[in-house]
Amino acid sequence: MTLHAPFLGYKNNINLNSDIKRFDLASMVTTTSIDLHATRIAPAAEVTFFVPAQHVPAGTAVDPQSNGKPIPDLFKPLTIRGVTFQNRVWVSPMGQYSAKDGFPSPWHKAFYCGLLIHGPGLTSVEATAVSARGRVTPEDCGIWSDAHVAAWKEITAFAHSQNQKIGIQLAHGGRKSSISARWLIKGGLSVPAEHGGWPEDVYAPSAVQFAEGMATPKEMTKDHICEVVKEFKDAARRAVDAGFDTIELHGAHGLLMNSFDSPTSNHRTDEYGGSWENRTRFTLEVIQAVRSVIPDTMPLFYRISATEYLESQPEASWQLEDTVKFAGIIANHGVDLIDLSAGGNSMKQDVKLGPLHQVPFSEAVKRAHGDKILVAAVGGINNAEDAQRVLEKGQADVVLMGRYFQKNPSAVGLFAEQLGVEIFRSYQIEWPTVGRGQSLLKRAAALT
Ligand SMILES: Cc1cc2nc3c(=O)[nH]c(=O)nc-3n(C[C@H](O)[C@H](O)[C@H](O)COP(=O)(O)O)c2cc1C
């Protein structure tokens, strides 16, 4: 492993494997002969501010474990295309409703950087709008201009200074646009123009209102459909420029793609409505457009609502079998991972929440497609044993958590303790526990 930063300040670009052997790290920290070398911290590369380099990403399991036990699946690394994730406990996207004009703020820095210093395999930022009118709330984040790129770069640069991976979720709210932030009013209420909303500028496949009090959307023309596909494409290009490691397309929770796919919200009679193939056409166009502008090495994920929870209703709806079929199709279009959420496209939904409530959906896709597409489970995963069991039973390849990470930013560390797994943490957090100088010994042993 070559480190492009002065390690302990004694020279540039050392090869950790051979140099650690050569300098005998153990004696380096216990004798005085080369103490001078141990007086300076190696800085993280490629950032304009000083922060210590993390030679091994926090959240990585020590391999082999000093007790000789096998590493549980949750802490096994995963490589997708050109990106390696050090573990399989990932942060699910969570809207913060704290942006002005789509720009991430100091809150976003505190929130995301506070999570990623503890080493989730991937920290995904929230639904980020591809256009101003594609925001769900006026306070949503966005990436519809180059100025947004610069703002996001501050967060991705910090992630990379920590040797961590950061993803973005690209979204268009469709008929759920221009509503109030979640903690203000249950269900959301249309925000009028005088309070920063755009209720006259809300678009969807059909003019079908989601709920009373929300805008009745205008039916999108074909030109408008093309425009939105291009907005996704441009946003993906910007996400690459901004330094994100992964892109997830938000096709769940009643947002625009979800509402095109479902017969409950898509009543069109042109080639974007009617048959299953027609309804999913827009989503596939977005996927193709995005895949065409991002590097081959960059993983592309898709979040879907596996079901609308309308199985008990007489009308046709999007159900799990549609999701299973669709997963196979999007895998052929360059989607590497499908993230199985559910609901959010109908007020009539009949949801049964609880621990692991969406795991049957990830399991169904996994059983149908095996390794053709990777699968993420999310929803009600709140402890290490459950998370590990989901992977062990082959119900998913990774687990995502939302609320648990909000309450416990160091969830990866907690899970490691619960499973008895020895992991690396950030130097600043690790040394007081393992002892002065011991972090270096721990890494030397792991990297030689
Ligand atoms: C505060 C909050 C904001 C959320 N925002 C988003 C979002 O921006 N995009 C999305 O796809 N899901 C969003 N979700 C859903 C979560 O990603 C996750 O799927 C859900 O909370 C279930 O997982 P959990 O039980 O681990 O919290 C949000 C959830 C919460 C709690």
C-alpha cells in the first residue's frame, strides 16, 4: 500500500508495507533512536486544510482479528466497479430540510461529516434535487448549477480526507414538490409562492393530486419529459465533478420516477403510460442517461418502492413482482445495486411497520436475481445481530440505516462492539482507547 502523504513526517510517498518493516514500527514507537520522525502527523492529501491522514478508513475490520475469529459479513469489504466499501453498514439518505436555494449549509457539514468520521461503508447524502422545481420542499438540497458543485465539494473533500466514501441521491419530487418540511405538518401541505413554494409549477406524469392540500400537478409534455431526463443527466455529471463516489437515483416514495412507474399515478395514453413497458420508459431513460455520463468505475444505485402497499385495493398498483421484474431490467442498464424501500405513492397505502419490515422485499429480489444485481435492505434495522443475520441469510448484500444513524452516528463502532469485531477507528477517536502509539502498531500489523 503506497501512501501519498508523509507518514510520521519522515519522507513522502512511503510504501507502508516495506517501509514499516524496514523501520520496524514497533521499535520506532518504543525506542528513542528515531523519535524525531514521530513528532509530526501526516496530513491528509488533497485538502487545503490540515487534518490527519487516515491510513486505513475508520470502520475497517482488523484482518485477521487478533482473537482469530472470522470477520462477520457486516464487516467484510465490498467492491462495486472501482469503489471499495470497507464494511456493509451504510447510511441511508435522509433529507435535512436545511438548505437555502439548494445549497448545503454548515448543518449539512456537521451532520454528514459527523457521521462519516465514524466509518460507515458509505455515507449517502439526502435526496438532492436535479432542478429547483424538482425539490420536494423549499429547503431541499440541490445540484442544478455549478455553484452547487463547489458547495458539495467541501463535504466530499472532507470525506476523502478521511479515506471515506460518500454518495449522493438524485431526485425529482414530481407531484410531491413544493410541500412543507416533514416536521412542520403531517403529510405535507403545499407551500405557496409567498413562502418560497412553486405550487403552479408542479409536474407529474398525470394531473393526479397526491393528497388534499397538495398541488394538483400539471401533466408533463414530451418536451418536458426530455428536459427532466437531461436534468438528471446534467446533475449526474455535476455529482461526478463534485467528487461523489456513488450516485443513487431516487425512484421511491412517490417521487417522479415512482409516479411514472405506477398505474395509480400514471394515467397517460402516450408511450409513457398504459402498458408496464410504457410506464417504466421514463425511468429507464433516466437510468440510461445517467449511466452514459458517469465513469465506468462509478457505482450506480436505484432506490425503489418495492410495493405501494395497495395489494388489498381493487385497482392495479405497483407490487413486489413488478419490482423483481424491474430489478432484472435495470441491472441490464448498468444499475449495480437496488435499494428496497416501499410505499409513499398513495394515501390509501396499508403499511405494517416494525423491525426489518422491508427485508422481505430485498430478499425477494436477491432470491430472484442472485448476484446479477446487488441488493440493499433498509427499514427498522436497529441492532447488530439483526443486521448481520440479514446478510448471513442472504437477504441482502448491504444494510442501510436511517434513524439509527441519526441517533447513533458511531453505529458502526457500536455494531462492531456488539459483534465482538475489532475495527480501525479514526486516529483521533481510537488512540485514547487503544493507548498512545498503539494505533500505529495496529496498522503496521494489518498492512504488513
Ligand atoms: C429524517 C429522514 C429523512 C429521510 N429522507 C430521505 C431521503 O431524502 N431520501 C430517501 O430515499 N429516503 C429518505 N428517508 C427514508 C430513509 O432513507 C430510510 O429508508 C427510512 O428511514 C427507513 O430506515 P430506518 O428504519 O433505518 O430509519 C428519510 C428518513 C428520515 C428518518
